[in-house]
Amino acid sequence: IPRFIEDLGITKIIDISCGDSHCLALSHVYAWGNNTMGQCGQGHTSTPITKPRKVLGLEGISIQQITAGTSHSLAWTATLKRSTKLLKKSSHDKQIIKKLHSKNNSNTKFVVEAYSIWC
């Protein structure tokens, strides 16, 4: 059931996405909810994040879209036609990107070739 989030009451929200047990709101990127896998972007896995908090590390970056998954979040920085650049924050991200590149999946190939993202 949708409900008013008082902490974001005067914030102009451009996009919202809900995962299994966390939510994202785009003005700046805000996250709240279950954080057991660090999906709220606070630099820790303490849970829960009970009020919307700005995701760390995205200050000054123009975010175009957000996506919340089961235990992860994505903030899309651009929609580019010929970019193969993915902004990587950890060796785990590099391993995921290698797996994406190695799969012969047209949807995955489109994401890798068409977007720059922060994971």
C-alpha cells in the first residue's frame, strides 16, 4: 500500500523503485529498508535503514534512473548509444562485468553497450 514518506515530503521525486524489501527514490538517490546486503548504499550492512538516506558516493553525479532488485540497487548515470564503460566500485563488480561480457545474451549485451551504471 503506498504511503506518504514524511522525510521526503518537500523533495521533488523524479523516480521511485521498490525491491523485495527496500526502496529507492530519485531526486538525489535516497534508499531505505532492508540493508542486509548493503543495497541501501550506506557503506555497511546494518539493517534496517528506517528513514530515507542519501546513497553514499553519488554526490555530484547526474543520475537518470534507479532500479531496486532483490538485494541490490542500480543508479543509471547515462543512456549512451555507444558506451561500453561501466563505472566499477569493487572487484566484485569487475567479476560481474566479466560474466556479463562473456554471456551471449542480447539483453545483457544491450545493457553493457548502452549504459554507464553505478552498482
